[in-house]
Amino acid sequence: MILILAINLIVVGALVAIALTKGVEAALPFVAALMILLPFQCKITVPGLFDLTSSRIAIITFAVLYLVLGANGSGAESMQKNPLKLLMLLTIGCGLVSTANSIVFTTSLKTILSEICDYYLLYYLFSKIITKRETIHKVLQAMIAALVVCCLFGFLEIELGWSVMSLFPAVEGLAGGVLQGSVADMERGLRIRAVFPHPILFGTALALALPLALYLLSVAERGMRKASLWLIKSEDGLAGYGWTLQGHAMGSYYLPPGENDVHLFDFYVFPKHRGGGTYTLLFNYMLRSLAADGAQRAFTDVAEWNEASLSILSPELCPRFRRALIRSGGSLDPRRLPPRPTPFRQLGWARKFTIFRRTIVCWDSSSSSSS
């Protein structure tokens, strides 16, 4: 009990200190790490009422800080509408109706209240407080760091046979610090679970962490290579964006870029702005700006199925034109082509794959190359 009280005091004190000195938004990564690291067994039981876990104490403390400090504590109030608001209210309403008709009303009421605190309130706070992309990256980094700590706990379980869960009181449904499951589950032997109630939950968390870690590595690579983000706006907000990288390419590429070559990648135009020339306008503006800055060549690649992008980059790249050319026996009148929207020329059709960090590019020998 002393350990649990000490953990709760540290959690509350750290949250208050971060929120008061750096703002409520700056405390979000710490909250995310706590949700992973604090085990369910770390709780104070109020007999006949409820279990006050350390994670719930952290959420309640964070909610109070948000209500007291508000926008001043988080830097800026998020103006984004909550996309799950109606769905959350509907789910909570259904839960309350079920609770009212439950044969064990008290237990059902405790369950719905715990779900509201553990899931809905936490999501609401994150959606209202986050105002910067950097905060999202820091939250993901905190989650990855917390799972790394969990992996260290798992290593201790394997090598020393000691579990961090042994520091906390036993909970109903747990025996000897190990969750009792089916006979088949017990026959598989002791599997590591770190601070999670069950090994499967630990494995699920690690599986979810892998794409997050890869995303953070991609963001870090763009930052180290000094990739540039280009935005195009319309009267009602952001219409699209694209990335460029000079002297390098993102990941393995079809050819080695030169010092003054530019790789254009990850372009996106929001659906309501498609079909109005936004993509072409952004491309041509970027090419003019890059040329003025000394860039000599620009490369980009588009999937063969993406006919819309191919037709914008260069009409003859469009599969529809290629099929028409084949049907005409190669004698299609070039005057039937629409005006060239961008100065790009086709280098060829190719496929690439990577084996042991070695990129293999297979060019279509039947495709014609031009510069």
C-alpha cells in the first residue's frame, strides 16, 4: 500500500508540475506513458464502492488541470470538432439504458462509469487539448518509450523469474501474479506480460507499436534529410500538399539522385479540391521555385494504377493513352493528346523491391525513355 500511495503522489505531483510550468498540452506525453506503465493492480480499493486505480487518478487529475487552466495551460484551445462525439454519446446512452435494466444494477453502474473514465474521458481530453503536430509525435514517442520499459520488465521475467507485478497486491482472478486462464493457456507455460493483465494484451500492444515506431523513424528521416513540405491553400483552407528532398531520395529509389536533383513525393490533394487543377498548379509552382533555387532535375514516381496522377504529369503516361496507342498500332495522332500540364517526361516503367537493404530495380525494356 505504501508503494501505491507513493506512485500516486508522484503521478499527481508530476502532472501538476508539468501543467503549471509548460502547459497542459505538454503533459500529454507523460499521461500517455502512464496509461501503459501503470498496472491494474496499482489501485486503492474503497470497500463497497469502487477501485481507484493509479491510471484513473492520473486521468482525473489531468481533467481537473484542463478545467482549471483551460486554454491558457494548453497553449491554444483546439478548434477541431470531435468526430466521434455523437457515437460516444450513443454508446454511453446505450450503456446507461442497459445499466438501468440490469439485474445487478450496482455492478453495471460501476462498469459503465469506469469505461467513461478510462476511455471516453481520456479520448475527449486528448482531442480537445492537442493543437500541434509535434504533440502527437511526442505522445507516440512516449508510448514507444513506455513499451520499451515494458520489454525490459519482460526480460527480467524471462531471465530472473521475477515480475514487477509481484510488487503489488494480488487481485481477484490472479494467482501468484499470473492471470488464470483456460487449461490450454496454462499448459503453454508462463509467458511474459510485463505490466499487462495478460500476455496476449502485451503482445497486442507491441504489435500496435511497430507501425508507430516505423512512422516516427520516417518523420525523423525527413527531418534529418531536411525534406521540404509544400502547401497549397484555397479560400476555405488547405487544399493539398507535397514533399521534396534535394540531393537524396526517401528510402530506396529507382536511380541515384545527383547533388542538384530533387525527389518529389507524398503528394495529396483533398477530395473536395480535386478536378480543379490544384495538383497541376502545385507541381508547376514547385518546379519553378526549385529551378530558381538551382535545382537541375526533378524526379517523381507514380503507381501504374493511378491514372489521374499519370494524366496530370504527362498525358502519354496514362494507361488509357497506352491502350489506345496499342489499338492503333502505334500510329495514334499526337495532336489528339491534351496539352501537356507539366514539363515531366517519362523515363520508363519499372518495379523495385528490396532484399537485405539492397534495392533491385527491374525496368520494362519495351518502354521508351525520354529526358
